[in-house]
Amino acid sequence: MLLAMLMLPVLGTLLYSLSTSWSATILPSGLTFKWYIALWSDTRFLAAFGRSLLVCLGALVVSLCLILPLMLAIHSRFPRMDRWMNILILLPFAIPPVVSSVGLMQLFSGGPLPLAGTPWILIGCFFTIALPFIYRTLSNSLQAIQLQDLLDAAHLLGASTWRAAWLVVLPNLRTGLMISVFLSFSFLFGEFVFANLLAGSRYETLQVYLYNMRNDSGHFTSALVISYFAFVVLVTWAARRLNKDTV
């Protein structure tokens, strides 16, 4: 019953995106796929979709490359720093995104690093958003696998620290990594405030595109929302399937 109530708005949006017209009747007067054809034939939409993928994946790659070595060092060498990291990673959420965006625009609109309106500033902002999700998930996973015991066993067998991290620790973090990456991706893919204020139409992402198209046909925007929802569901299903196949 609860699932049906939660899915009712999605089903209503899906039906509206497939209707030819739906105004004064309970059911639409006809069904058509022309809104989806128009959407996926729009080069502007495809470009915005690609930009969203680019900045999300770029932020996740940067996050993993920076956070993983840091976490291994903290949990193996400096465990007391973990409580300070738990405070630091929450700082991005202490400042509202609108306030952060205004400060970042003033800082990067000119000067030696004019990054406003480019994907680089979005990747940097998305990195700070993904940081808490990735850090907390991987921290729990590292505590669960008893990192220090694994490293000590690998060292006894002659492996270096980096070799042990690559061949022993990372395979044990597979589930935690997948959860953190896909959770962060689903959150970043729908981020609007930073994308709109820092880049806007100069580097139009999917959410900014949806905002700019808000005054067009409701059927068209409904098709866009359903396509976005279907993509997130597909990514989630692929992640679950991959996780089952690798267990």
C-alpha cells in the first residue's frame, strides 16, 4: 500500500508524458511517444545529459583518488584523527549552498583562476558534497574488515603496504565502495543549486536544462523527469546486479 502511494506521482507523470492532451478528463485523450522522441532528438538535452555525467564522474574519481589513500593512512597509522575527520567532512553541510555559491562566484569569477562557468568549479563543489557519503561509508567498511589485521598479515607474507592495499584491502571494500559511489552519484546527478549559480547556461547540466525548459510543454518536461528517473533506476539496478555477480 505504501509503495503504491509512493509510486502514484511517478505513474501520473509517466501517463502525462505519454498523453497527447490531458486537461478536462480523468484519462488522457490519447497516447503518444512523440514527447520522448522530441526529447531524445534534442541535441541540447543530450549535451546537458553528457555534461552532468562528466562532472559527476569527475567528482567521484577525484574523491576516490584523494579519500582512499587518506583513509588507509588514518585507519592504519593515525586512528585518533578519525574523530577530527568526522567533524571536517560535515563542514560543507554547515553552510547553505546559496551562501557557498555566492562566495565561490566572488572568488573564482576573475583573478588567476576564473573557473566560474566551467566544469572544473562544479567538480570541485561536487567533491565536497560527495566527501561525507564516501568517507562515512568507507570508514564503516574499514572498521568492519579490521584493516590493521589484514595489513599485518599481508606484511608477514612479504607484501608491501601499497600491494596489500591493492590486492587485499580494496577487494574487501568492494561493497562499501559501490554503495558510496552510487549513493553519491544519485545525489550529485540531481544537484541544482551549485550547477545553476556557478555555471548556469554557460555549462548547462541536466538539472539546469530542466529548469530552463520549465515554461515549455508540460508533456515534454514530464518526459524529461521520467527519463531522469528511469536512468537513476537503471543505474541502481546495474549496481545491485554487479554486486551480486561479484560476491
